[in-house]
Amino acid sequence: MSGVSGAGVRTVRAYLRSRRRTPASVMDRYVSLFCLAMFIAVTGKPLSDVLAGLAVPGEPARMGAGVALLALGLTGFLAAARAAGPVLLPGADASWLLLSPLNRRHVLGRAARLLLGIAAVAGVVLGVGLLAVLGAPDQLVWRVLGALVVGVAAAVGGMALAVLGQASTSWKLWLTGAMALLLVLAVVAVTGRLRTVLAIAASAPLPALTAAVSCAAVVSALLVRQAWVSLERIPTRTLVTSSTRAGHVAGAAVSLDPGALTWIAEDNHWRARKLTSRRWPSLPPAFAAAWQDWRRLGRRRGRLAGVMATAALPAVLAQAGGSPVALGLAVLGGALAVASISTSGARRDADNPSLARLIGVGHRKALAARAVLPGLLAGAWTALALAGLATGGAMDQAGAMDLAGATARAIATATAQADGAWWWLFGPLAAPALAAAALRMARRAPVDHSMPVIDTPGGAIPTGPLFWAATGPDLALLGCLPTAAALASQPAPLAPFLVAQGVMSVAVLAGFLWRASLTKARQAT
């Protein structure tokens, strides 16, 4: 597929540009450059202020958690790149240019340059984060440049590894190994074993910093060169599959229907898999209908283990200096996300109500049965997350600062630690409310674009996507209000908040089931 030189590709693309209805004019280019200049002028001063604020030594107690968060962020970036392709083409190019005798490397050159730009932007963000973690006690300009080069080199090298993994199975193993190494680095950094190494790296002299930056840049450049050479070896089937998936995602983004992304991810996972059939256990009708969610989750044990492992993230965020409000949002948001991975059955029932009626199970009973698995997952995850926060000492603030005398403070601290052992109870008590919120998310309708638009000084804001995004999280916030209040205030006596959380969760789940069945009966009549 490389019989025609790059001149042929340029000729074809020039022909396509000449057939456009509205070719780009000089005024269009002027507007683009003017907008870019205005963006640089507006963001230049705040960015310089942020970089100047980083000219302080980093806190050794928070360096480990910060490096762990950066390693997890880079791992997520690599995982997203591998899931996306990463090399892909528009639908027309994938169905025409990709199957033509044009040079494969030059056909994919534009996509490769776009990936390079995306990786460079991600690397700048990673470099700023690295500088914020390690600090810059001296030589601010050189340390900023070094952090940015290291971040860009890591992101660009990782993207090159993802491209190589798309072309070769052996390179895919290297990419998996790099992601596993980043996860190990995150775990080791959280334990505090790298505190001495990070302190040395934060105050490294300029020659050592130059050598490290140069080494990272050279390795990244070698990976980029190897990835460019491997473009012509990427299988056509892989490129067509990635391009088709990207087309579906782009269609969902253009139509502002984020719910379609869930269907795309699920269908892509199960489409090419062979599943073994097993006899279902003898269950009541409602639980028999909900058993498919249990079977689907049981077939993805690795995903379940990875999701449960994320329960340590709130503790890492607390170690990095997160505020109580941020910790509360992280716990509730993570619990709701975990609960939503087991609501495929409810989502399919909402999309195809005729098929749901053929099951012969009452709507309220079916929803109650489908709420069991999300509640168990959300309760277990929340309990683990809160136990990690309490173990790490994030909940030991119990107002001891307001008491005078060392003896009083010691008594208050001991009382706070004793109460902190019961923080995990918020998990099972908040489970019903989280299950109701996850089911509400699964059953929400597509975005209503006919809703009014709010005019603000910052521009027009469509209310349809806002209401769609708030459907589900609003119920979670309402049902878990005692837990959120306890995480924000961190009181010494937890018993009133625990009782209030249990009552609120049961009331929210019962109200959700009653309203859902009432709405269903109203639609049937």
C-alpha cells in the first residue's frame, strides 16, 4: 500500500480542497490568527502568575501523593489513546484513501500530526503538574523549562507507544508494561518510599536536570521516529475499526447525545466476543430479570477489580492536600460512577419499554431488583474509600483545635480517632440513595434541545444539556446530603449523621420507585 509517493497524496487532498463549497479565504485565516492572538493575550498573564506562584519549594509530605496522581493521569491518558486507536481517519478517507494505492504513511500523516499536537498539549499540563508537585526553589526559568520538556516527552513518548501498539502486538505489550509500571510507581509513591528520591529531584543541580531532560527528550524522539516508520504497517482492518468507532463518537458529540457513548463502548466490547451459556439460578421473576446485570459484571472481573481499586483515590487526594469539600465530591462522584456500571439492564428497559413489558414483571419490582447490584457496588466502594480516608488521618480533625490544654487536645484527638473508625458505615447506609441515582441516570431521556437558552455575559448556555447532566447526580446529592455534610464539617459525633443518612437513603429510594411506577402507569393510560 505504499506504491505512490507523498506527491500523490498531496494532489488528492488539493483536489478535495478545490471541491469544497466554501474554501478558506484570507479573511478566514485572519480571523483565526486574531482569535489565537487574543487567546494568548488573555491567558498569558494568568499563566505567568501561576508559574510565578510555583517558585517555592515543594512540600515533602505531599510530593508522593502528587506524583501518584500524575502517574495515574498519565496512565489514563495512555489507556484512552489505546482505546481510541489512536491513529484514525474520517469516514470518507477510511473508505476511499485508505484502500487506494496511495502511500499509507502519507495518508495517515495528518492524523499522526494531530496526535502529536494532542500529546504535546497533554504534556504541557503534565509538566505544570510536575512543577507544582516538586516546586522550584531556585532557577525558576530552567526548572519550568525542564518540567515542561519532561512532561511533553512523557506524553509524546506514550502516544508513540500507543501508535506502535496499534501496528504490532509486541509493542502493545510494551505499552501495557509501561502502564503497569506507572501504576506501580503510583502505589510506591503513595506509601512514602520515594520521599527521599523526590526531595533530591526537586533540588537537583542544573547539570543533573539538563542530563535528565536530554535523556527524556532523546528517548521520546526515538519512539516518535519509530512510530512514524510503523504507520505503513498498521493493518487496514484496525484502522477501519478505529475510524468507524471515532465516527460514532463524533456523531454523538455533534448531536449532543452523550448517552450514546455508553452504548458505543458497550457494543464495541461485546461485538466480537464468544460467550458461554450457563443455566440461570432459580430466582423470583423480578430478580431473574435483573440477573443479566450480575452475569455481565461477572464476565468482566478485571474491570470490577480495577474499579474497586480506585477507592484509594480519595485518600491520595487527601494526602495531596485536597479540601474537605473536594473529598466529599470525589467520594460521592466516584460512588455514583461505580454504581452506574451495573445499570445496563435498566437502560435497555427504558430504551425499549415494549420488550420490558413482555417480561411480565411489575415496573416497581423490576426497578427494585435492579437496584440491588448498584447499591452493593456503591456501598462497598464508598465504605472502602471512607475507610482509607479515616486510616490516612483525613478524618481526625474533630474540633480539637478549639480546646485549650494538651490534655484536652489529646482527649479530643482520641475521641476523633474512635469516631473515625465508623466512617465506613456511611457506605452501606448511602447505598440505596446511590442506587436510585444510578437508575435515574440510566433511565434519563436523550438531551432535549428544544429547551430555552440562557443568555449570560459569558455567552449563551443551553439548558437541555445542563438538565440532562444533572439528572441522577441531583438525586445522589439529595440522598447523600448527611454524608456530604459530615465530610465537609468532619464532626466528632457521627451517630446523628449516620442515622440521618440511613433514613434519607431509604426515603429517596422509596420515593424514586414510587414515582417511577406512577409515571409508568400514567404513560400506560
